[in-house]
Amino acid sequence: MILDGQSPAAIAEAARILRAGGLVAFPTETVYGLGADASNDAAVAGIFQAKGRPADHPLIVHVAAGTKGTEALSRFAQPLPPFAQKLVQAFWPGPLTLIVTRQPGVAAAAAGGQDTIGLRCPSHPVAQALLEACAEQGVPGLAGPSANRFGRVSPTTAQHVFGEFGDTVPVIDGGACEVGIESTIVDCSRGAPVLLRPGLITRAQIEAACGERLRDRELMAMPDPRASGTLEAHYAPDAKVRLMDAKAIQTGLDVLGANAAHIAVWTRSAVRSRSQRVVQRRMPDDAAASAQQLFAVLREFDAQGVKLIWVETPPDTPEWEGVRDRLQRAAAA
């Protein structure tokens, strides 16, 4: 069932389902999330079951903006260090998740049993309308991993979610996601900021906002907390993804010639194939535009039945780090 995100009645119905312990998929500016009441461990268990996700792999909890969000922060997290407070002020609502020390006895299932928890305040207006409606019904935050089967390509439209779960999960339609890849994750639980997952917000922006440099993960005294989307293999389509430079892609197409089949190509550079059975799509030169298209393109290639997806390796520059990260994890699957 797909609900109209512009309908107050649909938002109210979704909040009622969530208050009763059900699941609802909802849009954010990054990807669509599969939501449940983060304070209800039984409801959160439904997310793990629906996704086929290991129960020790933590979820991100989404909170409303404004006063309700401040109250939710106090409920889920212990007092934030000053640098984390600066990140909240700079980037919330927006595509930034903070890993912080969890309040004891709260949202243990969503945290994967850890003493830390991931919190985010999404900027999508439909997500905010839903979070506010939930807060009014006594649901302070929604656990919301990407609304897809575990390890697979994240959804960026309501139709993608419906393709994953059919009528078993109501989906609030908020249009195509503006960012298109998951949030940047910064660990704030070990006394200094550590980047766990890149996204739209860059390292330089994080450091400028919080007034501290990001620490190297390998040099921290304690190991990383587990966090969403940080497994080596993730975000994978059915077809095998290979990252290659444009010259290698062109060489491969030349060798296969007119016999090339079941191959899709996503490149910024112009490449040619003598086969009509090679699916070609142009990758934008802009990193943000490529991120917005990434998961939709991978899903389109799968829908066309290709077996191999050749992707031109993104530039090794800060603005492309999030796209590179997702493609490397997809290629590792």
C-alpha cells in the first residue's frame, strides 16, 4: 500500500500504525527508511525480520526537529560533547548521523545491544511531518534503516520499496530522494569525532563545523562502534559490479565487440560498443548528481537483466567520497 505523503490523513494513519507497533516505510532526503517505534523493542524486531538483517547490526533512530527533537535527544542519548552539539547545530535537519552514548534502558534493540546509538534528524518535509505526528502520539523516534532487504540496493522512490516488500509494508510516497545515498556517519562516543561512513557532507565541512579534526579510526584507543552501512560488502544489485577506469571499460567493450551481452556501463567518459545489447548510461560529472542517481541506476540495470555492471571509478576527491564508498561496497558483494 502506497500512501500519499501530502495527505495529513495518510500521515496520521501511518503514525497510528507505528504507535501500535507496526512498520511503515517513509521518505528521507537520503533514501527511504523502514520505520518502527525505536522505543518498542518488539516493533524494532519486526524491522530485522522484514529485512533479514542481523539483530546485532544497529539501526539509526530518526527524530523530529525543534523542541520535540531536543526532547528525543535527551531521551535516547546521554549529554552530547560540545563538538557533537556543534554538528547538530550545523547540519540538523540534514543528512548527518551521530553515534552517541545511549541512555541506559532505552532503545536497546535499535542500538543492536550496544551502549551507543545512531541519531539523525532528516530534512525531508514528509519525514518531519511523520516524526512530529509520531511524537504527538508518544513515539519519540523512529528506527529507520533503508527500506530494502539486507545488503541490497537502497530504495530512493516509493516504487522501489514496494518492489522489495509489496503490500506487506505501507509506504509513504514523498517522491524521489534528493540526496540519494545514506547519511554521513560521525562517531561522537569516544571523545573525538571519527568518520565511520562518508556521505554528502564532507570531511572538511565536518571539521569546520565542529572545530576539531577528524581522528583516524585506526589510532583510537577503543574499536569502532558498530554502525549502519559500514560492512565491507553492502548496497549490492543482483548483477556483479566492477569498478574500472574508462580505458579498461573501452578495452573490454572492444574485445567483446558485437558479441557483448548482459553488460551495463555507467561512465562519465564517452565509451563505444558495437553491440546493441550493451546498456549504457551517462554518469553525471557532478558528484551530488551522481549520488542522487546511483541506486536508481543500479536498480534499473538489474531490471534489464544484466549480469555485469561496469562503472567508471569516481575521482579520488572529497566530494566523490560517498559515491566511491557505496560503489566499492557494492563491488565487494
